[in-house]
Amino acid sequence: MSKQAAARPLPPARLRRKAGSQPSDSMELQIRRMREADLDSILAIETASFTSPWSRSAFENEMRAIYAHPLVVTQAVPPHILGYLCFWMVTDECHILNLAVHPSFRRAGIASSLIRRLLEVCEHKHIRGCFLEVRISNKLAISLYRKFGFVPCGIRKRYYPDTGEDAMVMKRRFPSP
Ligand SMILES: CC(C)(COP(=O)(O)OP(=O)(O)OC[C@H]1O[C@@H](n2cnc3c(N)ncnc32)[C@H](O)[C@@H]1OP(=O)(O)O)[C@@H](O)C(=O)NCCC(=O)NCCS
């Protein structure tokens, strides 16, 4: 992922979960494929989450490319985008490109639910390995990925052009069928 986490505030979310609650306690979540109509909400989360955010056309490309699998997690009632995950699957390999959660809904298991869905799809499609790059300073994301069995497997020096920061490459292997 060629981006950097930022802390820019978003306008207040229309719905907030109760302090200390998990999403499942207070709202029903759905995971589905990204649609054109989601893009305004996605771009608001994207610009609040990264100092080098993806453009609208970058997300549009994800919706068009045959090997791309852009997912969103939404609150069912009323419809509200809480986060998204973009990944590619080519032959037996998967690559995570983008993951972010609305700042008002973080630390409630939403990214975990997206990663769980990703792992289910990988197993269903007989993927052998899933890879990603993450800024070495992004300890929260590294902790999230470790929780789901991703392990560091290399460093790409000065991978991020905006700051020159290194990327940690992480991988998750799947057992042979
Ligand atoms: C990283 C990010 C996607 C996590 O989303 P989230 O929905 O808050 O994550 P979850 O609630 O599912 O947390 C899962 C795990 O991530 C780690 N984690 C997430 N937020 C954390 C925090 N504030 N402090 C410590 N660990 C944290 C923990 O290991 C956590 O597991 P635990 O709750 O059992 O301790 C979110 O913080 C975000 O959008 N950040 C900005 C964009 C970004 O950095 N994307 C990743 C690019 S590689």
C-alpha cells in the first residue's frame, strides 16, 4: 500500500456506536462488493485515513478490473459505509492494496471482519499466499495483520515516495488443499 496513515478529522458520523460496544452489539454489518454510489463515502474515509489518499479513479479502476475485489462493510440500517478493503487475486496469489475504517468506528472489529472475509475468499479460491506492504511505522495495522497470521517477510527500502519510508512486506500462507 503506497500510502500513509493520517489523523485528519471527518465530519461526525451520522451513527456512532456506544462507547465500549462491538458493532454486533448495536448494529448489523454487511460486507458486499464496492459500488459507484459508495465512492463519496469511501473518499471521505480515504482522505481522513491517509496523507497520500487514492483518487476516485483509483477506486473506479478497482471496480472495473477483473482480478480486483473491492469490498465495503456497511451498517445495514440506515446504509452507511464504515470501511473498505481492496485486494487482487491473480492465479494462486492474493495482494492487499488498501484497507481503512471510518475514524469514528475504529477499534470495534470492523477491519477484522473484512480480513476474515478476505481469508474465507482466499480459502475458497485455493490461494496459496497473501501479501501486503505496510509502512513500518504503522504499528496498528501491523498488529492487525499479525493477529490474522501475516508475518514479516521483507523490507522494501524507501517504498513510499511521499516520505521515503520503508515498507514491511507481510505474507500469509495457506495450507495446500
Ligand atoms: C488499521 C485500521 C484499518 C484498523 O481498523 P479497526 O477496525 O480499528 O481494527 P479492529 O478493531 O478490527 O482491530 C483489530 C486489531 O488491530 C489492532 N489495532 C487496531 N487499532 C488499534 C489501536 N488503536 N491500538 C492498538 N492496536 C490496534 C489490534 O491488534 C486489534 O486487535 P484487538 O482488538 O484484539 O487488540 C484502522 O485503524 C485504519 O483505518 N487506520 C488508517 C488506515 C490504515 O492505516 N490502513 C492500513 C494500511 S496498511
